[in-house]
Amino acid sequence: DGGITQSPKYLFRKEGQNVTLSCEQNLNHDAMYWYRQDPGQGLRLIYYSQIVNDFQKGDIAEGYSVSREKKESFPLTVTSAQKNPTAFYLCASSALSASYEQYFGPGTRLTVT
Amino acid sequence: GQQLNQSPQSMFIQEGEDVSMNCTSSSIFNTWLWYKQDPGEGPVLLIALYKAGELTSNGRLTAQFGITRKDSFLNISASIPSDVGIYFCAGQSLIQGAQKLVFGQGTRLTINP
């Protein structure tokens, strides 16, 4: 089955710890994205990558970091510098030729206490 | 930055009723998309609109790309229980050399059987 996988589904961390969220896709998409979703709000773009070894900041990149060493993988690290990290994190991918059609993974709910 | 105003924020309807929701913006978009999100899951793409004035259907769903390119609406006819969820509009435009999506805040649909 082609698709996007995110793991784990639920993640709990203590304040001050860095945590890495996984995102893998087997759709052969060039572009990948990370979004953050808070209750009652739309999705906000954290980082995106259009090709391997290159990525760009989105609207709310502070306190986050990413890497894109492989086409199919785009992990997101939530650092201790992120002031309010508890949220639902969504990964998406798209073909560059149709980058407006973004397909989403199932999400990871991160709770930091 | 660009913003989308999506309304209504929530709807409570009876099964079998028709539903209408819309998104407006002060900015022009090249593409409009409509997504549905079930609780705790990632959004699923329902309809993509590519041209101003375009009217597209997907089963009981109909969406239109406004002629000013600043708005879009989604209609659902004869609602059924599985239509429950949060519906998001998204506008796509070229920002800083990359195609990006801007999301509305969502419309939460609740159906009374």
C-alpha cells in the first residue's frame, strides 16, 4: 500500500527534552511538509522540503528542526526551545508537479508535561 | 501573512439535510482544496479546484472556485452520519518560490440521527 506513515501515534515527554517525530512515505513524492494543529485552529506550516538535503522554514519554525537525508523520510525534532510543544503534528507529501495536492499521514499527538 | 476565513465554525444538522460552508480571503489563490479530518486522524483530500469559476462534484460533495479567486464553497447534499468531522479549506499560492497551502480554521460538522 502506498502512503504516509507517522510514528508513534501518541508521544509523551518531559519538559526540557528533545523529541523526534518520524515521517515516512512510499509515494515517491519529492516534497514533504510538517504541520502543527492546535484545537480549533487550522494547520500551520513548520518546515517543508522539496528535494533531498534541502529544506525551508515555514511560518512557525522556531523551536523545531528537520533533516531530509532520504527522499522517503522527513523527521521532525521538537526541541526544548519550543515554548508550547503539546500539539497534533501532521506530515504531508506531494509530487512537485502537483504540489498543491498534499496527502497527509495519520498524525502524532505529542504531550509535553 | 495570508489568512482564510472559514465559516461557519460549527454546524449541527439533522441527517438528510444539505450542508454549505465557505472560505474567503483577501488574497488571491491559484488552487482551492477541501479536506475532511476525522478525530485523531490526518486530513483527507476531498476536492481540488484549479480554475476560477470551476464547479466540481465528488459524489454528494460539490465545490466551487470563486470567480474572484478569493473564495470557495463546499456543499454536501443529503448528509449521512459518516459525514461527521472537520472540514478544512486550503488555498494554494506561490510564496517565496514555493507552492504553499494556507488553511482555514475548519468547520466542525455534527449530525443528529
